Amino acid sequence: MKSIKELLLTFLISTALINVNAQTEEEKIAQQLQNPLASITSLPIQHNFTNGIPGLESSTYTMSLQPVMAVDYGKFSIVHRGVFGVSYLPKSESGDAHKMGVTDFNYSFFFAPKKKLGKLAWGIGPSLDMPTATDPLLGSGKWSVGGSIVGVYQQNKWTLDMVFRQTMSFAGDEDRGNVSRFVGQTLIAYSLGNGWVVNTYPTITANWNAEKGQKWTIPVGGGINKLVFFGKMPVNFGAQYYQNVVRPDYAGKSEFRLITTFVFSK
């Protein structure tokens, strides 16, 4: 019969192995979430607080839902991505009432071959903007279509990726201006282990139809993320802060983000 010391040693070793496996799983999923082409199904919910918008009494708020679903077809996968949200605009300094409603909806998907270009994973596909906003201030009033491209490089604890999207309007409210819009997201992320990741993931936009000096919005900043398990469900929490170093006259000065990502399959 085993002695108490032997039983205690067995228990400690088993506990250590369980913790190592859990940490390894945390690190793996945390890195997958930095990869827009990863074979996962998830629901990121992003809370954006934008400060310093000219003419408004306080900060704006947008809750953005960004579901991701990857479908594997053997030699390639199709990654479906949606973006839609609910926004709140406070009272204006001129006395206009506050606004709250649904924003426009964007749907994109990427055709992503499993064979990489060297160490670069990539994907390409169409993108569609739908005028679902419930108030003119919350959307463009136009149907727009275009394309998206993504490139991902992962090496050890580092992830570098770029997602670029360009859309142009083709239908919609004739009283609203035409749309030619670029959205670029460039990520640099480093895994600290145990589900912790530091990253920078600014959303750079350009309105090609705007006047000179009013086209670009370029944020600079970053944040930190932590992946935990609620039962068997991985959930990632993050916080980020960005300062708009280049912006149109109507854009905010800074943005604070809180992100919660529910992972349903991995």
C-alpha cells in the first residue's frame, strides 16, 4: 500500500500537469484569437467610448457585435465575419436631442487556403455594407460593396496581421453622398503566457470623398487581454486605449475600448 508521502507526491504531480495543460490551452486559444483566419467560432462584443467629438456635450458609446465563424473545407476554409452595433450620441451643444439606434451592418468573408505563402497565411473575399442604421447620423444610407484582404504571420509568441477593406456605394438614399471608404486594421500582438496578451490593433479609416485634410483617421495606442475559462467556455477580456493622431475635424480625439470575446468552438 502506498505511503502518505507517495500519495501526496502523486497528487502534486497530477495537479501540476493539469495546470500546465490548462495554461497551454489558454495560451493556444489566446493566440488563435489574435488571428483573423483561425478556425474558430466566436462572438467578440466591443464597447467603444469616443471622447472629444466637436459639438457634443459628452462621449459617444457604441456596442459593436462582431461574430466570426470559420468553416473548414479541407484545403481551404471560409471565414465569415459580421460587424453591427448599437450607438448612443449625446446631446449636441446646439441643443439637438440625443440619438440612440442601430448602426449599418457589414458582412465579409475570406477564402483562406491552408497552404501558406512561405510563413504568411492569407485570405481574400468580398465585403458588403448594408444601410441598416435607424438614424441618418448612425449610418451612410447607402449600399456599398467591395473587397477585403488579410495576411497573418505568427512566430512563437508574436502575431502580426493586417485586414484591409475597401467599399464603394452603388445604391441607397439618393439624397445622401456617395461612399468610398477604406478600413484597415493592423495588429501586433505578443503572448505573455497564461492567457495574457499585449497588443495594438488600431482601426485606420479613410473617406476618399472627403476634402483634403479630412480623409484619414489614424489612431495610436494599444492594450492588454486575458483569456479565462467559465466552465468549459473560453472567454477573453480586453481593454485598449487609442489617441487619434490624425483625424477629420468632426472626429473624436480618443477612444477607450472594452472587449469581451466568447469562444464557442476551437
